[in-house]
Amino acid sequence: MGTRLPRLYGLRKIPKQVVPLRPIVSNTGAPTYLLSKYLAGLLSPLVGCSSWHMTNSIEFVHSFGYLRVGLKDLMVSFYAVSLHT
């Protein structure tokens, strides 16, 4: 089991002026690393098994390009601000 503390560092966000760094936490060597690796192995076969799974925007256009949006229809998009709490 790892004994190293997680490392926090930042990657530069080129077009951003307010917050110029994107925080990254590296858990390699941390106590929870092996648990994360084990869970990723369990969950990875489930990725892409749903009929609603989209890989990219091109696949989305090919799948839903024939749909026509009516006046009473509503299309929404979600933006993930942070993947970690």
C-alpha cells in the first residue's frame, strides 16, 4: 500500500484571466490509489454498454440529427463546473 500523500499542482489555463490555474490532484502512491485502481477495473466494463452512451459530439449528431425540435420541446445542456466536491 502506498504511503505518499496526494500531490496538488496546477496546470495553466491559457485563455482564462480570473483563475489562471486548473488544480490537479495526483493520487499515485497515495493510500487510496489501489482502491481506485480496483474500482476502475470493476466499472470499466460497464462504460459504453448503455444505448444512450455518446463518445463525442459527432456521434451525437449522427444519432440525433434526424430529430426535429417542435415549439413546445425543450433541449437542455449541462456544464460540469467541478468533477470533485
